[in-house]
Amino acid sequence: MGKLDGRVVLVTGAARGQGEQEARLFRAEGAEVVVADVLDDLGEGLAKEIGALYVHLDVSREADWAAAVAAVKEAHGRLDGLVNNAGILRLNALLDTSLDEFMQVVQVNQVGVFLGIRTVAPEIEAAGGGTIVNTASYTGITGMAYVGAYAATKHAIVGLTRVAALELAAKGIRVNAVCPGAVDTAMTDPGEGASPESVARLYRKRVPLGRIGRPEEVARLALFLSCEDSSYITGQPFVIDGGWLAGVSLI
């Protein structure tokens, strides 16, 4: 018996990184998974590999959400779980951030979560209840220099999660947020000029557990919040950061 047997769950940004690991784990736990992304080649390949449905979904576009839900209902007849995982990161000093750049991050990270909740919640209610897991961030709980637009959207996601949990509880829908610290995905790739060893040294110094997180670790938290193991939990942000938020070590 899988923890998600009988469930139909849509995962956004599922072509790679955290979303990919969530899609793989949810499928292994018995869910009918819907892989949603704008990276069609990667997404279709993953869906084929794990036996899932792929839908093209730009989370910032209302029409894409409507089309994705229609495709899921045609294939499975229902939808009772959502993981709002899609997101983008731009590194820039706040005073050097253009309005266009700021709004690009808002459209994907913040508006994408809002549209996901608004579009999918009625389907989850119609299915008899279920779960929504929003991907916020460590920076949705605290601040971090040079990620102003990103941190603003992740704070907003925590707020949206709490409001949605209050409004949707009576409809049988639990809403929670995962708040990862640094996780080893394409989003956190430092690019050229940074060796793997220098990156490893950085996280050994900054993170109490001494390393960067793994996307499969975040996937396990998303699974917990999507199954009956968390049946009495809603409206909460769950930090998964290796202890980074706990404080500063002087040693």
C-alpha cells in the first residue's frame, strides 16, 4: 500500500529538481501524477519514464491552468492534490533590481501559487477533499541579501498558505508550505567559476548539518504534507534547511 494510493496529484515545475523528485516519489507511493512544466522535452521524458501524464503549464498564465486542469480531468476524472513547486530565482541587489525583473519573479512565484490555489481548490473540493503544498523558502521566513524579489514572493507564499488554509479547511482541503534552504538543484547552481569543492566548503561553514540539501529530502517533506501522516496539520510553513535558520555559530 502506497501513502498516496487513489490520489491524483499535479506537481508544477516537475521536469527537474525538487519537482522531479516529488513526482517520482509520489508516483512510487501510488499516486496518479501529473507532471506540469514549461520544459516540455524534460517533462515529457520524465512522465513517460514514471508512467505519468504530462501537461504544459506556465504557472503565470490563467489560461494554462484552465487547460491543465481540463487535461487532468479528461485523463483521470478528478484532481485531489497539488504541489505548487514551480519557481524562479534572480540574484541582484535590491536597488539594482528593475521593475521588470521584480515582476517577472512575482508572476511566476507568487501569482503562480495564487492561480494554482484558485484553479485547483474547487476540483479538490469536488473530489471530496485533499491537499495543497506550496513551495516557499527559508527566505520566506527570514531575509537574505541579493534575493529581494525572490524573498518577497516567498514571504507572500507563506501568507497565501495561511489564508488558504483558513478559507479551505471547511472544504476538506489542507494547505501547507515547505520552506527549503539551499538545495542542490539547477536553481542554486553557482555557474562557472565556482568549483564543487568551494561550494561544499560554503555550506559546511554556513549550515549546521554541514552540507547543501538534496531535492529528494524536500520531496519526502512534501509527501508527508500530502498524505494522512499529516492529517491534523494545516496552515503551517515547514522549514527544511539543515539548521541554517536556527542561528549563527561563532565556532
